[in-house]
Amino acid sequence: MKRAMLLLLLLSVLGLLFGSTGARAQTSPPAQTAGVPGTVSLMLGGSVTFSNGTQSLTVSYAAPGLPQPLVLAPGVATVTYDGSLLTFGLPEQRFAQVNYPPSQQCNYENGRGNAVRCAVSASLVGGSVTFSATVAPRPSFPCPDVQLPAGWSLVSGGLARDINTNVGPFYTYAPSEGQYEATPDARDLQESIGYWAYLDQPTSVFDLDVGNFGACIEASSFYRGPPPSPVTVGLTPGQWVMIGNPFLQATVTGADAVLTFDPPSGYQETQTLNLGQGAWCYSANGGTVTVAPTATP
């Protein structure tokens, strides 16, 4: 009797954690339709067809490739299509990994694996694309997302390299020329340099590049490199120079003044930079500014 009760309890717990696989195999969410542009919420196993009369695109949300009969559902997906750009994201699962077909021109959104942006031809007729997703048992990178407001933000090149929802290019100041330089391609940005980025809405960014400097993977069994080392940036005498913090947290030394920018309150003087933060540095005599890590997860 006790064994039977324990078995029923175990089955109940598995049902709560993983859902009813039998019901999932027999019942699929009804197919949805939406206009172009359009946004829908998509359940696991469901699909939506975006159509505007001349263009039709069907997006499916397949079950993740995990051992059967247990399926760990990553949650509800948010799908948006505007006629040329398709986004598929799992906002409730930060450490989900969205899998997309290799034939699609997709990039992970703002450094995170739980959302992708795909370029889809506006002339596509009757096309289809299928996504699946898995959830990591625990985060590989314990660093938090960096929350950026709408408008201009002063960020490090390391963080900016993971932003792909910005409006227009990134800008950094060139002291030798006395003017800003625009960099349209984020892959050309330097981790320890500061850049202006403009966003048309509040944005959450995961700084994947910070792993290159030891932070966020230092405590992981996958990291076997040396402790993160400070980085240096040259300062032009009597000129302001933009720098960026490639570490989880850093202390800045060697400058007469260090200013960060916060949209609500403006410029603030400091010697400490947070994850993904950029800053202005000034030295009357020039020299070198050092950005040294001060915190690890």
C-alpha cells in the first residue's frame, strides 16, 4: 500500500514538473493566424501564419530535443514579424537556448540565447520556419543582464558588441581628430573602449564578451585560464577619452577625472565602473588609464 502511494506521489510530481506527455502527444495548440506586421504568443507545439495577402510565413514552435517521454517545456514564445524581420523569444526563460534552422539568417538578440532575430525576405510566399528550444539546467554565465533605458547610453565596447537592437551606428570620440567616429558594425568595436549607443526602447543585454576577461566563467569548471588581468587605454594630454569596462566590476586609476553617464541624472564622477559601463576619462598631462577588475561572481 505504501509503495503504491509513493508511486502515485512520484507520478504527480513528475506531472507538475514536466506536464502530461500523453496529453501533449495527443493535443496540439490550434494553429493561429496574424497580419503583417503582427505579434503573437505561441505555445509549445503550436504554429502561426503571418499573412498580408501577398506574403505568407508560417512559424512553428517544436518540442525540444530531450529524451522521451519527459519533455521540459521552455515556456510560451513571443513571435513578431514585420515583413522583413522575424523575432522569436522566450522572455520568461533567461537561460533557454532557441534553436533555429541553419538555412535561416538569424542572430541571437542582444547576446542572449533565449531570443533570435531573423532576416526574412519580403518577397517570401508560402515560406515556413521551425524553432525549438531547450532550457539549461543551470546558468553557464552567472553575470546579470545589463538594463539599458531608451535613448543614449554610454557603454563598453564589450557590451555594445552584443547589442543588435540599436538604432544607427555606435559612436566613440577620437581625440586626435576632435570629433566622433561612427562604427556601424558591432563586430568592429573594442571591448575596453567606450561607445554611445542609441536604443528606441528599454533593452536587456547579456554581455557574453565579458567571459573573455575571466569574469562570469572564472568560478566555472569550464574556465582554466589565469585570473583576469587589468587593461590599459592611452590618454591624450588635455583631452577627454572614452573607455569601457570589460569586467564584472572595475576600478579606474591614472586619470584626473572619470565621468559616467546616467540618463535620469546626467554625468557622475566615479572611479568604479559596473558591468558593461562606459566612461569619459581626462588627464591634463596624458599617460595611461588602468581598468582593473575588482569583483567576480
